[in-house]
Amino acid sequence: MSVAATPGRLREGARAVLGNRVLWIWTAVWIVTRALMVVQIGFWNHESGINYQDVEFYRNWSDTLAHQHAMPVEDSWQYPPGAGFLLLMPRIGIGLFGASYQPSFVVLMLLVDLAGSGLMALLASRTGRSAGVWVWLLAIPLLQANPITRFDLVPTVLTMAALAVIHRRRGWFGALVGAGAAIKVWPILALFGEWDRRRLAASAATAAATVVLTFVVAGILFGDQSGFLGNQDSRGLQHEAVGAMPWYGSLMITGTSLPIVLGSGSAEIGGSLAGTEALALKWLGLLILIAAALWWVARDRAIRGGRTDLADASLSRDFVFTVMLLQIVVSRVLSPQYMVWVIGLAAIVLTAGTTRLARPAWIAVGAAVLTATIYASSANMFIRNATLLVAALDAALGMIAVLRSGSHQSWVRFTSP
């Protein structure tokens, strides 16, 4: 039964979540954990100085956007034009408060993170399940300072918001998906969650209009926008990707060092074999999208045939989470900040109603937590990627089982802490 169809349950859940001052606890946890993230940047470390990581690149790119009125041309610029507008936003802090670009960017990401926390708290108040809130509050800081020195929080929170309103507000759903995709392409996967053809058409049109508007405005202000497509296509097999597991396995067994080369601004596995695998992974990603489309068609037919249980919004969120996990597993690139996506969508799955994917969601969270240790040893990198692979396969098998099951009653129910 859909959570939305049980208002009594919603009221009971809201009282259970909010009646014991848990909001104050969540607020305190957010303040403490985010303060620790800020400390890791080194604001008070006078010996080694402040380490803003990628924010330094963002500042240079924002200078190019603001002063040269052009998109960055280096190979490391691999983002849609919406990312350019996002990187200009910290300059508002420079004008209003006299702050420099780097701390303004960090503050902006903290505000986005706070919005994500608020979204999860609101969703928990509706469902009576708070696991996702705790996942967001506690797992994000375990990625150290990465979430607030990168901008992946923004498309992640936009996608989380889109999934929170899926099936209910098609205009908002499409606009949020489009806004996320205009910054990083992956949020477009959320459209797979909408099963109703009319709502999907309206949402896709809104998302497309949002993306097109972003490209048009960026084209007027900054000229050609096509550079990021070529830069993305030329990426090799990044050494952190799941596809690099054979090389790490060989390193652990034989001691053979990884053939690391620098490409597109990151460390990649060198050699013809790695290049062939990178090409194969690219096509495998396309096959996953085709398989996701076939699953969508099968779901649509089943719903039209009377399987109303498949119309539940929680299944839509599960499916988007699954497609995202599979795409990460076959991606040629797997930077640590990608785990922000995993944490965000896992938090939604664990909070937004009855779900079959509790287990793979928790496994995925475990993989995100392990990310903090991947540079300590090759074994840690291998284990993290293997954990992520298991989560993706488990989720995929769960989605196949949903279509084969004859009743919504067979779904695994769980109670969040």
C-alpha cells in the first residue's frame, strides 16, 4: 500500500519522529559533524595552511567565466554549462561580504548540505522512518572535506528533492531533474522513476526546457558549450573506478605496480588493455540504459495489466537508485565525491517508504564509508569497489524480482531506527 494513501500512518509517523525533540538532536549532530568537515580544510592550521582542494580550480574557472566570458578550455572541464553558473555563485559572497572565493564556496556547499538535511527530515516526518536522515548526517562527514570542496552536493540534493515529489508534482519533478542535469548529467536518470506516460512526457518536457534554457543563456554569455562533451568522451580508465579492480587484484597477488598515467586531470590506468576496457565500459553503460528502458516498459505493461502495487513511489525511487548504482559501477571515472550521490539516493530509499532495497542501500552506504580508506592500500580500494559492485548487483536483482513477484505483500518491510 502506498504511504501517501495512509494519512493516519503519516500523522503517527510525524509524531513519532518529531515528538521527542529529535529535530534538535539532528541539528546538533549537523553542526558538530559539519564543523569537523570544515576543520579538515585547515582554516586554523597555520603550519600546513588551508587546503581547499578542487575549489582552487573552481576559482580559476570562475575567473575565466567572469572576465573572459567564456567556458574553460582545459581538458579537466567536463561539466554542462549549469556548472558554470553554479561556480559563479560564490562570487556573490565576494561582492556582498568581502569574502574570498574559496570560503564563499564552502559556505554555499554547507547551505546546500543543510537543505539536504532539511529535506530528509521533512521526508522522515511524513513516513515515520528516520534511517535516511542519519545516513545523510553521519555518512557525508565520513567523506571528509570532499563534499564541501566539490559541487556534487548540488545535483545530489536536487535529485533527492525530485524523488521526494515524484508522481505528485510533475512540474517540480521535471524542473528539479533538469536543473540537476544542467550541472551534472547523471540526475537525468531520475526520469526513469516516472511510470505514467503523461506525467513522464510533461516532466521530461520541463526537464528538457530547463536544460535548453541553461544552454541558451550560457551560449549568449559564454559562447560555445560543446567542449565538455569531447572532454568527457576522451576519459580513460580512472584508477579509482570499479573497472580497475583487476589491476588492484594483480597488485595484491603479484606485487605488480599499477601503470598509472595522467590524463584529463586525473590518474588513469595506462596501456592498451585499459583503453579497451574503458571503451567497453562506455558501451556497457549504454546497454544498462537500454535495459532500464526495457524494465520501464515491463513495469508500465504490468501496471496496465492490474499490478497497481508497481505504481508505488517507493519502487520508483528504488529503480532510480539502482540505475544510478549500475552506472557508477560501469563508469570509467569514480572520484570520491561520487559517493555523495550514493549516500543521497540511499538515504532517500531508506526513508521514503516501504522498500525492497534496504539491504543494497545499506551495502552502498558501507561502500561510501569505505571510500575514506581507499588510498591507504590497494586492498582497501579493491574492497570498496567490490562492495559497490555487490550493492549494484543486489539492487538490480531486487528490481528484477519485483516484476516477477505477484504481490506487493512479498516486499521486504523494515523499520528504520
